[in-house]
Amino acid sequence: MNTKEAITIIKSKRFFSAEFIKKDGSVRYIRGMYGVSKHLKPNAKPQPYKPAERGYLTIWDMAKKEYRLLNTQTIITFNGQPIQK
């Protein structure tokens, strides 16, 4: 599986799991879903940039019950399969 296939599956709004490298170099495991808008706060500040333009996807993390940014360029595994660069 490659990164483009993983992004296509993520954007199909299915549950998924992935491991990726965070900005600080540590590895994070996430189980989540793309396109969740139920938990948005009405008084939240707008983001100063569009994450998609920088290669990030906004994901609802099911374990932490918070939104997370997933860097699509640093995905290591997706649904248990290694990502081929």
C-alpha cells in the first residue's frame, strides 16, 4: 500500500488505524475517522492555515476523543500494513 491509497481510504470516512511520526520525532498510533464534525466547538478560533495545503488531515482520534492532525507524509503503517514510499 502507498500513501495515496491510504489517503483515499481515510477520506472515504471509514474507521482506520495508522502509525506516523510526529513533529518531535516520536511515533504515534491513531485509530480514528476523517470528516467528523459533531464535536466542533461553536466558539473555536479558525485555524490560521489550511492543514490540507501542508499535507495534513484533520482526524477524530477515537481513543483520546479529540481532533488530531495526521501528517500524510510520515505515515509508517496503515491498517496494519507498511506504507511503501
